[in-house]
Amino acid sequence: MLYFEQMFAGPASARAFSFMAPMSEILDFDKEGGLIAAVVQDANTRRVLMVGYMSREALEKTLTTGHVTFYSRSRRQLWTKGDSSGHYLHLKSIATDCDGDALLVEAEPAGPGVCHNGYYSCFYRTLEDGAWVENDTRAYNPDAVYRTQETKAKR
Amino acid sequence: MLYFEQMFAGPASARAFSFMAPMSEILDFDKEGGLIAAVVQDANTRRVLMVGYMSREALEKTLTTGHVTFYSRSRRQLWTKGDSSGHYLHLKSIATDCDGDALLVEAEPAGPGVCHNGYYSCFYRTLEDGAWVENDTRAYNPDAVYRTQETKAKR
């Protein structure tokens, strides 16, 4: 909520308008059928943690709650990272690129790892000598965090 | 070429095979119609520079030349960042995420800026108080680098 209050000064309707106006001018949701790629970077370590996709709704929910929220292409619904695991991504800032078709989200991860496989970053495999090699050790046990396949799917 | 030689030890045919086998097992090019989102991060400063899309061909060209190469969705062809501007992205490493549907490319930019608008990073606008605000100054004059609209489109 603190983030929300920092972003918008007026009453709820004015807030929504002040956000939507510049967003609709700059952001291009059309290239990917209503979605924009969103890169999440740890605001402190600068490690890239994950890439997701945001719809307008996902972006608005991210801004109003301060919890980074995506649109799941496979489940066709919004999902807030951390709703199942508790490992929320606390929003620090959002930037967009020259074409307005990608977002760079700086966030502070609440948990030890963002990846549902137990790693700090989803990018835990690097190409070496023609093969993908793990570049990190597990930060937590995903089986203890995601008790069912359903919650694992939700992350 | 040094990068290429580091990656593959055998003759050309063996190299291609050793690369293709693990790539086809892990990477998911199907979600975006043959493309994977590729985040480029400065290997030294850790700043995220841009997001592009790679086809299998673009990834192979990136690996064999050491110059980061994308597939342009608007022009429907490969484009090597720097071919017009000289601002090549020298490949340092490539990681993939848990789902195999995104790439994280660490690179050293040859020029002062990656963005065709003259900025160091394409993510030069940050959302502040409901509006997009420039968060950086221009690193070079794009009109001097991209002489025609055609070369600007190619970047």
C-alpha cells in the first residue's frame, strides 16, 4: 500500500486515470495479444530472477498491491507470485523499454528463492560446452513449500 | 570466434550436434511460435540492457559468431545488434530458466549505448507518480550513428 500511495496522490478515480493515461500512450500490449514480457530483477543483488508476462490487469494489480503479479499463459488467469509459497516479490520500481513492449521490474524477493524448483533465480542453468549446467545450488526445498501439484503449478 | 571455440571442441558437424541435442531437450520454442524471449544484461554493470526474441537460428548465430543476434518480429528476419551501429553485444554467457522459455544473455556492449534512441539501456523510462519519466541521460547521438531510417530500423 505504501507503494500505491507513493504513486498516486488523488482519490481512487483520479489515481486510476493518472495511471492509465500514460500507460496507454507508451505500453504496447498488442504485439503479444494483450501481454507484455516482464523481467524481474532483484533490486539489491541485480540478479535477474525470472521472466513473466503481464496483462493490463496484472500490471494494475502489481501497482495497487505492491506484489508483482503476472498473467499465466498456460492457466489463462492472473497469478501473484507468492500466493502459494509466501515468496512474494515486493515491487520497488517498474521501467519500460524504447518500444514499450517490455517491462523491467525491480523487486525485493520475500523468500529465499523465486524459482518453484527451489533456486534463488529461475535462470539456474548456463550453457557450457554445449550443455545446460546448473550454476547455483538450491536455496530451499520446493517439496516443503509447495505441498501439492496444484500449489506448485500456482507458485 | 573465441567463444565458439570454448563452447565446442570437435569438428563442425560434431559441434552442431553437441549443441542441438541439449538445446532441443530444454528450450521451449513452441509457446511463442518459434521464438524465446532473450533478456540481455551487461555482464559487468548488471544493468538490464534490452529484451529481444531469439529463434533457433538466432541463437545458433549468436553462439557461432559471439555477437548477440535476435529475430525481428516486425521485419521477420534475423538481426545482429550492432550490424548498423557498430554497437555489438559481445556474448559472455547464456542461461535459461526453469521452463526453458526464456534466455538470460550476459554480454559486453561494444558501444556507449544499446538503445537506438541513444541511451545506454533500452529501459530508460521509469514509472513515477503515474507517469513514465526518463531515468538516464543520452549516452550518444543516435542521429550520428543511424544515418537513415533504414539503418535505424535495423539498429
